[in-house]
Amino acid sequence: MLITELKAKETILSLVEGKAFIINCHGCREIRFPEKEADALQQELMAAGKVTGSITTDYICNPENLKLRLEKHAAAIEAADTVLVFSCGVGVQTVAEMFSGKRVCAACDTYALPGFQGVTPLEYDCKQCGECYLNLTGGICPITACSKSLVNGQCGGSKNGKCEVDPDMDCGWERIYQRLKKIGRLDVLKCPVQVRNYATDDEVSK
Ligand code: SF4
Ligand code: SF4
């Protein structure tokens, strides 16, 4: 079980550079999705002419299923500068993997409650940390893709793109760097260090 909460309205609006294609995942029964709030915000974006298209579906954490459902939206996605995803962290990462050359943004934060998340075994995961970093990391989760869950960049121990903690694993921050380079967003790494609010990690599950 988990809870998705919208990020601050100003944050979401600032994510839409140019035009966006919107993906809503109303998810499985295990997820609380802020349906009404998300709808109101999306109406605002549409009225401002900032949306090329949208889809509301479920289980976007199933890549095959998502691919099929997005087929008829290919032109609208191509026309968008950003794919804005309203879902938990696993859903956003699934979209980011699918459109690795495009800017994919998370409109929600994901908070944990006991239970499971996602329906398909995937190579990536979300620890439901409560303060989603995917918008700063090219859609790759620094909490789960880095052995030390570093949020401010590489530790310095990586060799040949592999993690110093687990040499069989690709360094998460090397992957983040390569993804940001691919989408032309290395500038994001020059942002001042983000102070993390660790209270959000388990605040909801108390
Ligand atoms: S940063 Fe990672 S763990 Fe935190 S909400 Fe986003 S995907 Fe989940
Ligand atoms: S080598 Fe990379 S993945 Fe491993 S702990 Fe350091 S930054 Fe994280």
C-alpha cells in the first residue's frame, strides 16, 4: 500500500517547459491517487494550451501494457517537450525507461504504507521515500539505484561505471549522469545541494 501526493502546484507548473503529454495512473487498489486535485491542475494546463494530449489508465508499472496503451498517442508524445506523470515512483521510472531520450517528470511524491507496490518484476524500484527526486535525476531513482542512496551525486568509488559496493551493479549515479546527458539536462547537476527532509520517509506510516 502506498500514497501518492501531488507536489506543490508551483513545482508542477514549473516542470512543464513548452508543452507536456500527461500520463495519469489511477493504479491498483493498493494506491491512493489524488484524482480530483490532479484533474483540476491538468484542466488549468490544458486551458493554457500547454498539453499535447493525455491518458488516464492503470498499472503503468507494466511496461508491455503501457506500450500498447500509448501506441495511439505517439504523435502527441512526440510533439511534447515533457512527459508529465501522475503516479507513484515505479510508474514514473517505467515511463522514463520507455522514453529515455525525453524529459520525463514526476508530478507526485510517494509515501509508504505497509504492503506491495507495482505488479511487474522490474529492474528498478521505489522505496516510497516521500520526497521524489526523479525530476533531478533523469527519472532514475537515486535511493534505489545507488547502493548508498546518495542524493547529491556520485561517491567517488565507482570504477568503469560499476558500483564500489557491488561490482556487478552499474553505478546509479553514472547512469543518472548518462541519462541527463542524453536528454541535454546536465545543467540540473549544477543545482545547489538539495536539503532532504528525511521526516517524510516514515511520517505517513506512523
Ligand atoms: S526518489 Fe525514488 S524512492 Fe523516493 S519516491 Fe522517487 S522513486 Fe520512490
Ligand atoms: S559507486 Fe555509484 S552506486 Fe555505488 S555507492 Fe557510489 S555513487 Fe552509489
